[in-house]
Amino acid sequence: MMRPSKLFHPTRLREIRFIRRWLREAAPGAVCDFGCGDGVYSQRFADRHAVFGFDPWHSQVRKTAASFPGGAKSAWFLVA
């Protein structure tokens, strides 16, 4: 059985590149990651922005918050 990687979605890398390019042109500030799921997007953007992640699943929020690099200094994850 193959285990899916964190980048399981075929367009995920393209989406991250697009969003990073857009955020470079945007004013500095916070980023909201609605439906943050596994937190891959949040982790990619937290180096330059404060991140607020929202997901309806308690398990996803706990898992993402626990695996977030640098702790929760610049990121907050909520069940919503």
C-alpha cells in the first residue's frame, strides 16, 4: 500500500508558488488559511506572515499545531 505524501495533490506545488508570488506583492500582515487541514500552506507562509488557520476537524487542528515549525509564535490554529 502506498502512503500519500504531504504533497499528494498534483497541483499543490503550483498553488504554493502562485500564492507566494501574490503574497510578495501584498502588504505585510496576517494570512488566514481557511480549511488549513494538514497545514502545508500555513507552514510555507509563516516565515513572512502571521498565520491563522481554521479547520472544522479537531484532529487536524491538533496535528497541524503540534507539527508547526517554531511553535505557535506566529501561527494560531482554531476549530471553526
